[in-house]
Amino acid sequence: DVGAYVLTSVLGVSSLRELSS
């Protein structure tokens, strides 16, 4: 399902940004 992929991507990016800053 595309929705699951999008959700995972958004969550992954958010996590990376949190770790970066």
C-alpha cells in the first residue's frame, strides 16, 4: 500500500531530522 510507504518515509525523515538537530 502506498500510504504505508509514505507514512514510513515521513516518520523516517522526522526521526533523522530530530537526530541531526
